[in-house]
Amino acid sequence: MPKIDSIYIECYVARKFKDKYKFLLLKRAVNDKLYPGIWQIITGRIEKGEKAYETALREVKEESGLKPVRLFVLPHTTTFYSPVTDTISLIPLFVCLVDDPDVKISEEHEEFIWLDAEKSARKLYFKSQKENVKFIESNLKTKERLKTFAEIKL
């Protein structure tokens, strides 16, 4: 029977450009062992003693150099199965709003781009990430729908 764990996070970084939100996508380094060259959102491993939202904040800083203005938890998780470890991972999802578009990527990535939800969904590799950017964008549009996301006070 597979083991179930929760040791990773995903964080969707968004910034308002004029009247619409754009999402930060990072292109993995081509020499990366796992998924080289794919476009993705910020991901990371939860360190011992760290809360999942703390991991999201740390990973945003490490992978983009950006400072969050607001942080939200999405009302669902992503899952994946690893046949190597026979593990099902439950991944908490976060939305990080930033004001500063000046990204400083880490060595894990080789490029970044800001795209709206539709273009992000076309560029992202994983189905769940494609669906999540559209879901997030639709909920960021109005204050009433934004209430469906739990906010973590920074």
C-alpha cells in the first residue's frame, strides 16, 4: 500500500498589471535532473519544523527574490504519485501577491516570464497547474470571490 505524505508546496505568484493579474512562471534549468526545461510555478520541499505556508514564503524569496504583500491558501490541494517511493503526495497550494515585478531567479531556473492566466495555462507543463491559474484568476477578480481563499497574515 502506498504511503501518503505532505512534504511539498506549490505557490502561485501573481501581480496586478493594469486591470488584470499576471502569473510568474519559471523555466527550470535544462541541466536539472527532474523535468529539465519545463515552465512551472514556484514549488518546494517543506523543511523539518517548517509550516507549509512558511515554506511558500521561503521558496518565493529563494526562487524569485520577491517580497509577498499578501498570501492566501487555496481551498484544495494537488496530489501526485511517485512509483519510485510508492508515495502519494498531498500538496498545499498558495497564492502570493506581490507588487514588485523585478524577479531575481535562482540557479534552479534559467528564465522567468509574467503571463495572464490563459497564456500561463498554455505554457505550464502540469495539468493541475494549468487549471489552478485559471481558478485563481477567476477568484482574484472580485473581493467577494477572493473571500474563498483563506488569507495568512504577514
